Amino acid sequence: MEDFSIGEMQQMQKALQEKYRHKWEPICPEVGKNKLLWMIGEIGEVIDIVKKYGGENAAANEDVRVQLVEELADVLMYYNDVLLCYGIGAEELKRAYTEKFEKNMTRW
């Protein structure tokens, strides 16, 4: 299976935003905070699954894993909305992520 890139996710989010532009908030910096709050709510749903079923079951039980992955996909959808709200593209994110990785590799 191929990797699933940030760029691909952002294109999919743009398509969703376009389709539901008459129902959803626009993608703009003023809406970024709302998207972050929705993302935190989805993270809470991920945590609820792990708390309810335990980490081992969330990883190994097929039915629980499906729920876990679906909620993580929701987190990524809002994450990409946040990136779009602030105009952060894949290259800029990769650069910052790589710099942070290199910093952390020498931290301890």
C-alpha cells in the first residue's frame, strides 16, 4: 500500500469544504480555533475507545480497531482543516516537522 500524504488529505478536505460550503464554516484563519476545538472533541472520542476497551483490544480486536481508526480519521480531517485555515501546506509542515525531529534527536 502506498503512503497517504498530507497533500492528498488536504485535497480531499478541500473537496469536502467545496461540496458543503453552504452548510459548513469557511476555511479561513478566523475559523481555525473552531476547527481545533472540533479536533479536540474527536481526540476525546479516540481516548474514550482506548479507555473503554484498553490499548491491547483497541489494537487487536477487529471491531474495536475499526472504531479507533475511524475516529483517528476524524482527527486527521479536522487537523487538515486547521492546516488549511492557516494556509499551511505539506512542504511547510514537512520542513517544520523535520527541524523539530532533528532537534528532538539531539535533546536527550
